[in-house]
Amino acid sequence: MLSPLIVDASPVLALHDHAPAQGHDPASPAPVASSPFAQLVLDQHRANYDLWHREDEARDPHASDAAIVQVKHDIDRLNQRRNDLAEQIDIALLQLSPDNPSAPLNSESPGLIIDRLSILALKIFHTEEQLHRSTPDHQHRNQSRLAVLNEQRTDLAACLDALWSDVLAGRRRFKLYRQLKMYNDPTLNPVLYARSPP
């Protein structure tokens, strides 16, 4: 059984902050998961990290058609993994949640909030990189963007803590909302099943 305090936003943010630095500099020590839940958070963040960089490659105007096709397939695979891991986070947390069907239902689950925090961490990391390049105007613009991103992340982290506190107290509840992606499923994507033999 996981500790009920496992969803405190601070260690989640610390994992998110440490991972991109290691991804860009293999000499940096890799973040170490202190629990199976922390490993889920790291794995989900890694999927977002890999997705971020493949999305950058997809926008290369000089990329060949074959390279773009490969990148698009990678993006689909990584996006599926990202969503699957957000669901696994919610499954783990639902095991800790009191069963209170009369509590108001929250529209966003903790796993989806953690996914949004992961994206914000990547935006912050890559915006901070922009503070050291190009012109003073470029740097100033990105300093302003960074302030907005940090405020958004602080707000969202507080929302995660408040939601989890309310869930544990039985004041709110959440459900596992399956993403049910269709594009990767050869039985649901008409382009894929139209080409399959009967």
C-alpha cells in the first residue's frame, strides 16, 4: 500500500525538474525513484520528455518525408505511453482513495494534473535555455514567459495538493477516465483496418 502522503506536489516537482537536466547532459546523475509511485511519475515524465523532442524534430522544414513519417509514428507511440502512464498513476492513487460516492466528482484526476505539471516543467526548462542565447529582446521575452510558466506551475501544484487533501478527507473524489485512443488500434483506425486482410 502506498503512503497517503505520496501525492505531495513538492517531490513530484523535484522529479520533474531533475529529469530534463539529466536527459540533456548524460553526465548528470539520473533521478532516483524513492518508490514505485515515484517511478511512475518519472516514467510518465520521460515519455513527455521524449515526446517533446520528437515534436521538435517533426517541425524541421529540411526533414525528409521518410524522416517525418518515422517521427510521426514515434509521436503516436510516445503519446500512447504518456496517456497509459497517467492512467497508471490514477489507478495507484485510487487504491488509497476513500470510497465516498456522494462526494463531488472532480473533473480532472491527479494523474492528469501530474501530466500537466510534467509539461510545464519541460516548458520551464526549455524557456530557461532561451535566457542565454540570441538578443537581449529575445532574452527579455523569454524572461516574461518564464514568469508566467512558473506562476502556472505553482498554481497547478497547489491544486494537486488541495485535490489530494480533499480526496483523503472524503470531500471530493475522482475517477479513472480512460483516454481510449483510437489511432493506434488496428481494429479501430479505419485507415489501418481497411488494409487488413478480411
